[in-house]
Amino acid sequence: VLAICASNGRDEEAEAYFQQMKNEGLSANEFHYSSLLNAYAEKGKYEQAEKLVDEMKSSGVVPNKVVLNSLMKVYVKSGYFGKAKKVLAELNNSGHISNEVPYCTVMHGLAKAGKIEEAEKVFNEMKAKGIKSDGYSYSVMISSYSKNGNFEKVKKLAKEMESIQVNYDLAMMNTLLKAYSRVGDMECVIQTLKKMDKLKISPNWITFSTLISYFCEEKLYDLALHTLEDMQIKGHQPT
RNA sequence: AAACCGCUUA
């Protein structure tokens, strides 16, 4: 049954099996709960998810961090940020937070909803807790700020990010590049590119198209063309 | 064993 739930995982089938289990008086373990909860999370059925968590608590199953994490995801998805933050606090108190991921989930949700100040609060809280930040959180914040047009914040965060040791990767670089191009800071764009080169991070087509459109905006058509050629050399198709 | 994050109107 375990295997069936997991591999069918995503759908109503899992729910059906779960019901069947209960009807037969079998006790569900946390594995069952989490896979089912995930199915709910996927569909944004937050009431169901909430009920499930209550149920599992009352039946003595301890919600592990995966479960709580999934629950948070549902809340964020449905716009219940207050509840999401409560779950987050719960995670905190029980010392279940091993990384920044849960914070990022909330932050991202807040940022997407345009509640950037809230997101920043979460962000600061995270830092205050001394949770190691490997750059994902910065990515989230930077891109939200650049979307919001808050360029000072973008720069500040970017600097801050550079001052700590972060694991740069492609998505990060793309985030930075996009943010810089929105700010229109050519210097930083170039610097970022150099850094990419140094770190042997190879650009993908998103990188290229970000660059090209930025260059075009800056009327640097030669550069844009050059970038385009580069792109083809690396085997990317221009679209 | 399972879930989760950032470039996605790029």
C-alpha cells in the first residue's frame, strides 16, 4: 500500500486508498499522511489539508517537517499568509528548521502577492535566527525588489550577498543579471558576467535572452549581435 | 522512503 500511495502519489487515487485504509481500520503512518497531504497541496485544497493535519495530530502522529512544510505551501498558495507564518513559527519552536527553505516558501509567496515588506520581515527574521543562507533567499528577494522597482534594495542586497559566501549557480546569476538590467546598471552586468566565466557557469538561453534584450534597450546593437553569435556557438537556437 | 526554493510577461 505504501508503494501504491507513493507512486500514484499525486492524485485522487491516493486519497481513495487512504479512505479505504481508514475504513478497514488500518492506522496511517506519517508516510501516508504526507503523501496525501501533498496531493492536497498540489490542488490547493487547503481545507482538506488542514483537516488532515488536525486529524493526524489527534491520532497521535507527529507532523514532521515535511508535513508542515507541505501545509505551508498550501497556505501560501491559497493566500493565507497569516496561517503560513503561524506554521512557520511552529516549525521554529520545534526546532525543525534545518535550512532556509521554509522561509523561502513563505517569502516567495509574499513577494508574489506584492507584500514585499512582509517578505522582507521574514527575510530579516531568518537572518536574525542565524539560519544559513546560501543565496536562494537572496534570489527571491532580489527578484521581487527588481520587479517592484526598488532598485536601491536590489543593489543593497546584491552587495550584501557578495559579502557573504554564497553558492552561485546559474539561476542566481540569471536573477542578478535580470535585476541589474532592470536597474540599468551596466557595470554590474559585466561584472556578473565575468564572475560567471570565472566560476565556469555556462549561460543558458535565458541568460542570453536577458542579455540581448538588455543590450538592445541600451542601443548596444553590436554587443547584442555578438551575444547572439555567442549563443549560437554554444548551441542555442535563437527564437 | 516521501515533500519544498530562486532566472518562468526570461
